[in-house]
Amino acid sequence: MGKIVSVQRYLVETQKALPDATGALTGLLWDLTIAFKLIASSVNRAGLENILGYEGEKNPTGDDVTKLDRFSQDTIVRMMEHGGHLCCMASEEEGKIIPIPRRYERGKYVLSFDPLDGSSNIDANVSVGTIFSIHHRRTAEGTDGTLDDVLQRGRDLVAAGYVIYGSSTMLVLSSGTRVDGFTLDPQLGEFLLSHPDIRIPQRGTIYSTNEGYEAYWDERTRKYIAWVKSREAGPYKARYIGSMIADVHRTLLYGGIFLYPKMFQRSGRGEAKLRLLYEAAPMAYIVEKAGGIATTGEEAILDIVPEELHQRVPVITGSPHCVNEYLAFYRGERA
Ligand code: AHG
Ligand code: MN
Ligand code: MN
């Protein structure tokens, strides 16, 4: 039987391996795991809201009582703003960057996050998750963080990961060298290392995309999907949950390909859905560190320099063999 390793122990050991580590990143990640446990416990009680009577109520100032995605957002902010590790935050739920209140210290990192990905699925008991990523700040230490600190390439991330609140709660994390997965023991309230050194399978036979939008896709993507369904070696299996976090997590473990291409229904330019900073870049970071590929079709997602907080990009990610097959179609080398 192997070792039992808690996430706390893992973070300390990882820090020891880095000669210039000060413990700030370790502290930041540790604080995050507490926020994730709070969100997990709330997500697990989601269906009880009606019986327990805290859904649909108004607070004293007349606002609706927070929904789970608002709760997740607030939990992360309240957990992270006073730790002294961050100079600002950015969230899918906020239009602007989230400053650190004056009364707290400003740190050297920036946190970007999607507090609850796939939240429209929650009433059907489908997996949802939190996605996060951490950059070093670029502006002077001790000052307020700015947009410049947030708008950085995925390639320059210090760490990223996600937590999936599924049949069990799992944290998947990379701080640059490898990808490790931790499962929450609900009785202990501890994340334990359950999936050390995750490597994505080189190839797979599952494709995952919202095929209902096929009519909006570019011709080459349509041809690729037609091909996966008519391959001589047998068709790929279709799996689409509609929570990116769950669809990419499955792709990471079982192999295959996840696609959310541009859609051309409104403007000739085509519009993507998934957000670069909060969804695409952190998931791309995990997939690449696990040996996979994440691309827009034109370029690696990690190479895109964000121009705005809520920029959206196409996402094609998964096993290297499968994504390269897609790229051959996308580049017109196959038809
Ligand atoms: P969010 O719940 O954070 O707004 O994100 C939902 C995203 C993503 O999780 C998923 O892959 C995608 O929306 C599903 O989109 P479609 O419903 O268009 O397939
Ligand atoms: Mn999302
Ligand atoms: Mn979200």
C-alpha cells in the first residue's frame, strides 16, 4: 500500500523543492483549498435549499439571497482578500478587477477564477466546478494590482487548476512541472493525493462538443466531426455534459477531444463562448502540463495575450493525437 499524502503536506514538499520559494504561493494555495471545501459543502447541499427555506428569500435590503455562484464568488473573495498574498483578483462574475481592500496587505500574486463553472446544470445534479489560475504580478510590490497584472498569457502562469464537485470532490492542480489530483475525504475534510502525476492518454476515442450548434461552425470543423463519426476504425463516442470543467476533466482522464469552436450565426467574424482568463487558459495549462494540446485552431491557447478581462476564445483540447487530427482538418491538410 502506498503513502497517504494530504494536500497540505504536498504543498509543503513542493515548496521545499523550489530553492527560492518563500512560502507565499504555498500559503495562497492552502487558503484556496479552504475556500473550495466551503463551496463543496454548499454545492452538496444544493437540493436542500427549498426544504431548508433559504431559496427565493430577500435579504434585509431587498436583494435576492445569494445563489450558489454568487456564494462561491463571495467565499473566494472573503477567503483570499486578507491573506496578504494577492494584489488583486479577477472573476468571471465581475466586470472589473477585484481590488484588495485598503486595510489588508498587498501581495505579489494575482488570482483569476471562474467561481462556479457549469452552474446552469446544478439543479439537475450535474458536476460543476471552480477554475483558478495564478500569475506573478508585473507592477511594483506593495501597490494595488492593475489590469496589467491580470492580462497575462497562460504561458506565464505560476499555477492553475480546478475543483470538480462531482460524485466526489476533486482538486486538480499544477504549479508548472506536473499535474496532480486530490480527492476530498468528506468525513475528514481533507484533500488527499489520489491521482499523482496525471498524464493524458496520447489518443482517445471520445469527442465532446455541443453538436447542436454544428450549423454555426466553420466548414473544416464540420468536416472533422463528420470524419470522427465515420472513421473506418469505428466512430468516436460522443459525450457532452455542458460543464467545461467536467468535459475537460473526463478528457484528461480518458483521452479524446473537447471542442468549443467559434460560431458564425450573428456576425461574419465568428464568436467564441469560453472565456480566456477564467476557463480556457487554466484548463489549457492543466492539459498541456499533462501532455495534451490546447489550441484555438490558429494558435496555442497559452500563447494568447489577453486584451480584455472577458475575452472569449475557441477551445479545442485533449489528447495530442486527437487534437493533431483536428488540426489537419482545420488547416485543410485533410478533407
Ligand atoms: P458558466 O457556467 O461558468 O457560465 O460556464 C458555462 C460554459 C462551460 O462550462 C460549458 O462548456 C459551456 O458553457 C456550455 O455551453 P453550451 O451550453 O453553449 O454548450
Ligand atoms: Mn464557466
Ligand atoms: Mn461561472
